[in-house]
Amino acid sequence: MTTKTSPRWRQAVVWLHVVSSVAWMSQALTLVVLMSLTLTSPAEAPAATSMAEKLDSVLLAPMANVSAFTGLLLAGATAWGFFRHWWVLTKFALTLAQLYAGIFLLSSALRASADTATGTWAQVAGTSMMAGALAFQAWLSVAKPGKKTPWSPAAKPPTAPTWVFVAGVLTPLADVTISVFWGRPLPAVELVMLIVLLGFERRRRRRRARQPSVRSPRSARAASSPAA
């Protein structure tokens, strides 16, 4: 494969990221409703906690993996970069925090809640924080605070080979398969791919730093004129 087909893969990753992100946020809101139901309607607590645990393990965890990593892929393999815009860096940090907090804290709490058929205010607060953070990230993606980035996707062309995009699409699917056999989400392959993406970002920053600044002829003439 050559880099000429990268834009097509980038568009596929964009759509995969949008769909999985919307699914992740809607499922997080559903968890908020279910865990709130365990406190407001104790008679419905067994069914609500069981549904919440199944939703988290069967749907939410895979969507979170796909949404998180496709976002990281778009940052690391295109000109967006991880560190060029503060709102992209904010999404990067929030995504990693939510992903690992969900794996090691929230998922365990939901499984314990399903075993005891009871919910807690901490679980309601945790699911609410996750849903709120996802809504905030969606706003960042649309608003692009600071207006430093153009709306056109063509303005952010791919900077990585096509194989990186192909691997980025397959990586979360591999981790979803692993999580099915292990019984809980584990972004192991995604961590390796994230290191690869950070390597591309570092190489791109170094290459940009070595490039001499090019001024337009008009600005060069203005700088050499007596008035300037």
C-alpha cells in the first residue's frame, strides 16, 4: 500500500470516530439513568443493576475503545497533532483518563453492584461525570476553541503512511476481541499503537523545527524597504 490512499482511510477513521463517540456518550447517559433508578426505585434495582453491568461490558467498553483510539489515531497520524492545539490535548488527556478510569474503577463497581443488586451515589456521580466529560469533548470537537483550526477536513491531510491508518482501524477491534476472552476491557494492543503514533508526532515536530521559515516575496520586499 502507498500513502496515496491515506485520505480514504482517514475519512473512514473520521466516520468511525464520530459514530463510536456518539454511541459512547449515549450509553453513558443510559448508565446514569439506570444507576439513578437503583436509588429512586429500590424495587427496580436488581433489573437496573444487571442491565447496567451488561451495557458496560457488552456495548460501552468496545465503543469506548474504538472512540478513544480512533481519536488518538486522527491526532497522531494527521496534521492535527497531539500538542499543536490545546483543545486537542485536552481531549487526549480526558480520553485516556476516562478509558482507564472506566476499566479499573467504574466497570468493577458496576459488576459489584450487579452482584449485590444495589446502587450507590458514587456510581451515579461516576457515570454522570463520564457522560458530562464526553459531552464536553463533543463540544470541543465542534467548537474548536480559539478558531486556530479550519473546518475543512482537507486542511488536515494525513502525515503517516496508509499502513498506520489500517493498523489503527484494526487495533481497537483486536482489543475488543481480547476483552471478550478476558472478560473485561484491556487496551493492550492500543497502547503499543499509541506509542507508534507518539513517535510519528515527535518525528513530525522535529522535521517542522528543522524547516527554515519561508517568507513571501511581498513580505521580503516590505522588510527590505527604507520605510520598513
